Amino acid sequence: MPRIRRLHAKDWALLKAIRLEMLTDTPMAYVESLDAARRQTETQWQERAAAMSGDDSITVVADTGEDGSKLCGLMRVVLKHPQSPDGPLQAMLISVYVAPEHRGLGLADELLKMSCSAAAEELEAESIELGVHEENVRALAFYRRHGFETTGASRPYPQDTSKLELAMERRLP
């Protein structure tokens, strides 16, 4: 089983590699295009990795190899600021990816478990939400298995506005 850990700013080259893999494997799952990601400079990747491991953002990764030189999974949790000053804190799960050769082996379960724990304990979120394509049956089943429920809210899917992105949410302990 790959090692689950946090992304650090120094991991920018690993982040770049997995992001390009993500966009190649499932381009419709992410708002960013592969071409846009390829055009980013090393400095932009360094800034991106730093932002993804900042105060309001936690990125959990799975690395393989004895030296941790390749990432095979990633989930990012960002803090959503409440609509009102006394509103509940909520986190958003984004940029979910597990490399094809690691799917169905429990890696996504471990990444999600660590992501939810970090959202609750470090970001102090009371709930976590995500968006999932209405036809992604496998993802819907995975999130339901982990206590997420559809909220009834939806919006046009960014990459194909004839389809819907369904909102799912789960209370955090």
C-alpha cells in the first residue's frame, strides 16, 4: 500500500507530475485543461504547491516507491468561509484522483479518511461537501459508502453544461 501523507511546498515537481497525469486520465473531471497545466512555469508550480499546503488548504497524497518519488493519489480539502460571521465552517473536497493501477484497492478510502479527519481537526469544519458528475456512478457509490448524501443542490457541470454536478455533503465528527 502506498504511503499516505501531506503534500508539502517542496513537492511541487511531484504535484506537477500527478496533475498532468490526472488531466490526461480524466480531463472532464477537472476545470483546468491539460494545455493550461502544461503551460505553467516551475515558479507557478512552486506557488501552487505552497498554496495547496497552506493554512486554509490541506492536500493529502499517496506516494509510491521507497523514496516517495511518485504520487499515485491526491485529495485536497479547502476551507469555505461561511456566509455570515457566525455561520458553520464547511470544507470542500476537490481535486480527487487515484491512479488507475491503484483503484479498487482501498487507497481512495484511506485518502478520504485522512482528508475528512484533517478537515474536522485542523480546519475545524463541521461538514465537508463535494461536487460529482451526475453520471459518475462509481464516485457516487464511493461517497455514499463514506456517509455523503446528495443535498438536492446541483449546477451545470463546468465542462459540459448539458450535464449536472450534484452536491454531496457529510457531517464531520
